[in-house]
Amino acid sequence: MATPVRVLVVDDSALVRQILSSGLSADPEIEVVGTANDPYMARDKIIQLKPDVLTLDVEMPRMDGVEFLRKLMPQYPIPIVMVSSLTQRGKQITMDALEAGAVDFVAKPTTNVAQGLNAMLAELRTKVKTASRANVSHWKGRRVEPRTRTATITSSALAESTDKVIAIGASTGGTEAIKKVITKFPANTPGVVIVQHMPPGFTKMFAERLNQLCAMEVREAKDGDRIRTGLILVAEGAKQLEVVRSGGIYQVKCYAGEKVSGHCPSVDVMMHSVAKHVGRNAVGVMLTGMGSDGAKGMLAMREAGARNIAQDEASSVVFGMPKVAYEKGGAEKLVPLDQIASTVISLLTGK
């Protein structure tokens, strides 16, 4: 049997620490090696116990989870899964935490607490095990980048690519990877559709944050939105997104549906629709993430004439989705994260 994932639980509530510890320990592949009631105690226990993963409450007295992350990650990078409340402040702190180095998050239940708690603990167990395989070494010695609007690529040839569509899929570690790619797109980049595995409520805030940073407009996708030059549409949590053609334009179809490849929204659903309706006018990008969602859809895109790339292992937080997409033949090549935007522009312009 493989060595269990060693977890340190950090939360200011004794009851929550007990619930999380019991819930995680229910999985024989996880060992809770300790708990801490604030970041100061957590810092000492990290050094003492050397856990593989931390679970961290987003809102704590003395020092919130984000401030702790910003101090911890450059000195002692460790995979962290945030435990988030669904309040507006909780969502904001969670998004800040992902920017500061957290690998993923789970949301505390707000309704039907008993059933919701079981579901949350099951999700936490899965994400803790995924986080244990995450690559966070790039945070060592790193300063958190200022949140400023930027676009580093210019290309007049993009004006000729108005009928193109860029389709991006991501999961674990994807919020930061997506940001690093699309903030480099100039304002006249063809329309972009994005599926990032994320629950309802967070996708809107994610889009709004990206909109503050990008030269392109970014917003959460709504049913019937037109895909056009200068616009990035992010799939809404718990809704599938498909790209359809209506006359001479592309639009998104958004609807509540069953999970596909384990997810809603699903990268497979989005990319299969791009293959069907956009074909050779599309460019596909697979970014960091656990599992295989999107691999079949990306292969369908390539078979329909699209040009596709995937993030390489060295720059991925979790080299799951990109690896499978490449191995199945959907992605033509693996590209470092800092070169993905320029590679996409080259594929769009044929240069």
C-alpha cells in the first residue's frame, strides 16, 4: 500500500478541525498528522511535522489564509487546499488565495448541511490527494505579482482572424495558468471560450477579476452570448457550455446538465462542440489539471482540422489533463506556460 498523504488541518474552530480531521481520516490513503488553530501554530507544525498537504480556512483571526499564504509559499512551498465559505468575502479571499499559491479549494455547505457536509468531505478527500501530487516548487522565492492590466503580444495579423475561436480547458492550478495566458492576448484577439472546473458563484468572480487584468473583455458566459473578437467567455459553474454556429456567427449555448467526464462544466462538452461547429477555424489549449476531461474533445477538434497545444509537465501544477490530451493525439505538442499565448497567436496567424 502506498504511503498515506500526510495532512495538517488549519482552522480556528475546534469543531471544524474535528470534522475535517475525521472526514479526511475516513480515507485510508490520508493521514491527518496534526491540527493548528491559527497560522502561527501552523507555521511551527509545518516545520515539525513536514506534512504533504495543508487544508486552510480562508477566514481566521490574527492572520487570514491569504496573508499566511503570501508569507509561507515563497519560503516553504507546500500544496494547500482552501476551505471556503460562500459569503461574498469568503469567495473574494478564496480567489486571492488561488493567486497566492493555493492549489484548490472546497466550499462549505450552506443548505442541507448534513448531506452537503458529506459531499464536501468527499470532495476534500479527492482534492487533498490530487494536491499531494501538485508541483508548487515554482513558488520558492517568488513574489506575488501585482494585479495590473497587461498585454504583451501585439499582432496586426490578428485582424484577419475574426472567424477564429480559441478554446481553453483547465482544472487544478488552472486559475493562475489561465491568467498568465490570456493577460498576454492583445485586445484584437479572436473570441475565447474557457472551461475551468469551478463551482457556481466563483466563475463570475473569476471572470470579473480577469477582466480587470486583460486587454480583452472577460465575462461569465450567458446562454446566447456571441463569440467575437476581443471577448473572453468563461463557462458558468454547474452549467455546460457548447459552441454553436448561427448563420455567420458563433454563439455559446449554456445549460444545466449532467456531469460529463466527471465535470459540469466539462472541457469535453465544450471541445466536442467546437470540433463540430468550428472545425479548422479553432485553436485548442489544454492547461494544468487532474484527470482526463477534454482529451476526447480535443482529439475530435484535431480530427476536424483544429490546431491544438497542451501545457508541458514542468510548468503544470498537475500534469494530468495536458498529458492525456497529448498522449491521445489531441494536442500536437507540449508548450511551457509562458510560451502558450505566443504559440496560440502563431497558430492563429500562420506565422
